[in-house]
Amino acid sequence: MRCLIARPPFELTKNGVLASVSGITPELVPGESAAIARRRYPVRQVGQVITRQGRRDFTSGEGIRA
């Protein structure tokens, strides 16, 4: 799936997201979260790992839409 996060387009696939977050320990979830492989991750943590951008470069809303 092609989506925009903080302007640049990204091609996201289920396997790509799973590979990106494998080995990453979920942080405490203060707000919005994403369920990936039976674990809950903060949306901005997932966005940072997938896009390799800083968390301040995008909003949690952009991460949820993606």
C-alpha cells in the first residue's frame, strides 16, 4: 500500500512492517497505538521505525491513516 507520512511516499506491506518492528521493544503507550504481532506499539514509534524519520516529523494522525 502506498501512503504519505511526513510528505515522502512510502510503500507499506504487512511483511515489511513486521520485519521492521521485529526485535523492537514496545514503549509505554500514552495515546494512540498500533497492534502488530499481538503487541501494542505507540503509533509514532512504529512510524519512526518504518520511515526512519524523527517522531516530530509526522503526527500520530498520519501514522494512523497509514
